Amino acid sequence: MSGNTIGKLFSVTSFGESHGAAIGCVVDGCPPGLPLSEADLQPDLERRRPGKTRHTSQRREPDTVQTLSGVFEGLTTGAPIGLLVENVDQRPKDYAELRLAFRP
């Protein structure tokens, strides 16, 4: 199992970096027929949005989730659920000094 995946019967795999084009995850193991919408997920994204406190990144990101797969007309399909959040204010140069440093 990779370091970006947690769970066996119900698993979540994350991908992307804060300085890349997007971050996201694939959720596998949800049965079909569960109600799920982007609006259900948005409050959690709002809590972690950058620029809200002095302790978070000051980048301005809308942090809007897009459902790529696994949900149709507000219900899970049983297929893996693909979720994506685009980074519109990424600044790769801010991470130049860290690119060779080990970061767990």
C-alpha cells in the first residue's frame, strides 16, 4: 500500500501538491445509491481554505471541489469517486528551497 492511500475495504487515495496544478482524491468502496453532492463537501474545504488566518498560506484559492466520477445525479454509483480541487494561485518558486529536503 502506498503512503497516499488509507483503508482496504473503504479506501481513500490522495494526489497532488499545494504547488501543483491540483489536489484531489479517489474514494473507493462506497456502495451505490448514497446521496452525495459537491455542496456536501464544500464546508470542509471552507474550513481549510488558505488566507483565512495568519497561520495558513496567504494564497487566494477558491477551493471548489469538482466530482470527476462515481456520482451521478446526486447519488453514488458504486464506482470509485474522483474528486479534484484546482490550485489557481500556486507558486512553485515558493518551494524551490525545499525541493531537495525530505518532507514526510
